[in-house]
Amino acid sequence: MNDASEGIIDATSARKYLDDTQFCVPGEDMTPEHLSHALFYISKKAATPTLRSMIRAAAFLATTLTVSPIIASIQHFLSSETAKSAGLNSPLQNEELKEITIKLNTTIRQWSSQQESMQQPSAPVPRSQNHHPQSFHDIVANECRSNPPTSNPTMQGADQARGRSAIKQRQLLMDPDSDHLTIKSDTSIEDLVKTFQKALDSLNTNSSPPLQIRSIFRLRNQGLVLELSDAEAAAWLREPATRLDFTTKLGGKIRLKDRQYNIVVPFFPISTDIQCTETLQRIEEDSHIQSGTISQIRWIKDPAKREKHQRVAHTIVSLTSTEAANKVISNGLYVNMECLKPCKDKREPIRCLAATQG
């Protein structure tokens, strides 16, 4: 408060400064309640030189509010004591004056101690702090650093993906005909388990893995998903020779279908004969993926709806291996000496597949 370089040097200049900055209501008398409200809003401000001036102004006004009641009490005390002692004799008046002097000195000492405490230098406002209030992003970031999550959502998603992949490796997709003798749409799950487990038991040899059914799930198209207890057993049954023996043991017309992994390949040359087996083999060789992994290629849009001068169109390529699908997505699919950039086929596309033809 004793800094002469400041523009606020007394209570008058302090009140004018707070009125100009709208922390006080102009024209109203300053009361402790008004000053406490002003200090509350001042405390919400960031640490700036302006805040220092506001605190200095509040200190001057606080001194005025502290001194004024003391002076008023002294005046009231003197007037009351003088009136009481007006009718007394001189010896009594001298004693009363001594008491008044003692009480007055005590009051003055109290006022002086309060004045000294108000004038003590306060701790300087740190200027190294950020002069701007924190944004919502900074507040959330600080809370996240102080309260780190107990688990990483990315790691949880990766664990779930690995779990789903492990289940798929144990599954077999069976496609029986509608006129199959023992595997029908109304056959109970218990009877299906007995039928398939009997066929698996007949394939057991010393070199075969354990063949045990874990669950059976019926699809809407009358297909069946068999989950075995081991991924090695499912891979063994997918081998061509074992596959044929397994379907033969089941009897009737039934197929063990490979799981399809679809990828979208945009800007596929329409001059390519996608129905030709040799074309699929050449694409597999050029793309360095295992032979036989491309099961089919189909156009997304009806070829009859193409434009007259259209040269490319979007396709869906179905593969039977996750390794081949991931490799093609990462490295590209080579068709007629051209590298195409495929992407994963989403179940719920953002827009209609026909609209991608532009």
C-alpha cells in the first residue's frame, strides 16, 4: 500500500478504480457487505497486474471501513461521558476524565494495531502463472492426468478383438440342403449335436486332434455354425481330404463352407473377367497371396446400369483367409499391373454402395 508508483494512493482513488472496473456500484456507500462481494469476484480473476491493483484498492477501502466505526464509537463515547460529568463536582470530574483518557488510549491502541496489520506488505502476486484463464480442454486434460483411467480402452478393444478371432477359428460353417434326411430346420439342437458328434467320432484316429463339439448355432438361412473345443480340430476338418470324409459321414447333400472375409476394391477395371478362374489365380500371384484364397469377385453395382464410357467400378472381393485379407488391405491388390487400394467391408456403410459409383 505504500508503493508510490501505483495510481491508487488513497480510499478515494481506490473507490473510483473499483467503480470504473464495475466491481462496485457507483453512488452507493461502501459497506463491509459490498466490499466482501467485490473481493469475491476479484478472487475469480486470473493473476495479472490488474488483479494487483484491484487488491490494492480493496485494501484501502477495508482500512476506511475499519477506522470509521472506531472513530464513531470514540465520538459517541466522548459525548456521552461529557454529558454525564457535566453536573459533577471538580474532584469527580478529574477522576472521570482520567477514566475517559484511559479508555480513549485503549481504543486508540486497538485502532493503531489494526492499522499496522492492514499496512503489512502482502505476498506478491506470482507473475509466472498463465495470465489467461484455463480453457475447458485444459481443465479436462488436467483432470485426466490427475485421475488416470484404470484401464486403457484401446487395450480392451484389442483384447475383445483377439477373443472374437479365437472363437471364429474354432467355428465351422455347415450348409445343408433343405431336403437333408437328418439335418432339417425343425431338428432339435440335441439331435443335431448327436448327429455331428457321431460323424466326428468316426473320424478319430491316433493322429487326429480331439474332436468335440462345444456349441451349435442355427442361422436364418438354415445354415449351422459348429464351435469345436479346439482351433486345431477346426483347421484339421477344413483340409480337403478330411472335409470330404466329414460331409460323407453326415450323408445327404451338405457342404462345409469356408468363412468369407470381404473387402471393397474401388476402381476395379470393368474389362477384367471376374468369373474366370485363371483371372483369380493371376490376381493371387501378382498380389503374393496364397492360391485359392480369393473365392469370388462381384460387382457392387449392376453392370447393366453403367455409364456408356465407364471404365472402372467398385467390387467386393471375398477371401477365405484373414492373413490374405489383411495383406491385401495393407499392400494393395494388383490387377492388370495396377495396384488398387482396398478397404474393409463395413456392415453398415455410411452411404449406399450404389452411390459410390459417383
